[in-house]
Amino acid sequence: MTDLASAILAINEKAVFTINNEDVKEITWYKDTSPIAEADILAKQKELQTAYDNNAYQRSRAEAYPSIADQLDDIYHNGVDAWKATIKAVKDKYPKE
């Protein structure tokens, strides 16, 4: 879940604040930071969470790909076509949605 602080900072990267209990109603603003409306914070939080969820395949692929060193070794020993097959298997397992 994307936290409230990430949403606030996505709206105003210079905001100074504290949040109690991850509750949008318990935000204290500091250093002349203009308060951001609760609805705007929650909408931004939902937007960030949707973007995060939509990119799950990227995170899964990154974990499943062999290291760069292993990929280069695969190319050296087995050729580019074998390397492409290895990469394609990961892409097929975690398709772009």
C-alpha cells in the first residue's frame, strides 16, 4: 500500500509534516507548509497505488532475470539466441498487462 507521506510528497515535495497512525485526519503541517485537502491526498494515494499495482510485472521480471554477469556468460557460452530464449521465458512468465 502506498503511504500517505508518499502521496503528500508527490503533491508538494517540500512539505514538512507528521502523520499519526497513517490517518489522513491526523496530519500536522510545519514550516509554513500549506495544508493539502484530505480528498486530494487520498486521490493521489490511490493514483500512486494504481501505478504501483500496474507495474507489478516489472518488479517480478527484475527479480527473475539472471544477473548481468550471468546473462553475459550465457551469451558467451551459448550465443545470443539462447540468451534471448532465457529472457523470453521470463517475459512470458510475467507478461506486460
